[in-house]
Amino acid sequence: MRSFKRVAFFVAALLVALTIILFVIENPQPVSLAFAGWSAPQLPVSVLILLALLAGMVIGPSLAWLVKIRSRIE
């Protein structure tokens, strides 16, 4: 059973990696991003979306951790 979980995890990770690679290959168009007077250099669409995904993966758990700590203090 333990080896099945490892194989399933490996297959799932491989599918995610292949999906990301395919997404990057299919979206090479450069775009310019402007927000609140700030302008980013032209980057491929896929890079901007992957950066937003990574930022969400860091910010989401961080906020949940802060809420958990705050509820312990009160």
C-alpha cells in the first residue's frame, strides 16, 4: 500500500509538472502589466500567471497561520 501511494504521488506530480510545462509553451506572448502607477517589464503571460500562483501559495497559508496564532492569543 505504501508503494502505491508513492507511485500515485509521483504520477500526480508528473501530471502537474507536464501541465505547467505545456502551459508555459502555449503562452509565450509578452504582455505589459500596469497597476496603480507601477509598470512591470514585458514578460510572457505564463510567467505572470505562475508568479501570481506562487504568490497565492505563499500568502494564503501565511494568512491562515496568522489567524490561527491570533485566535490562540485571544
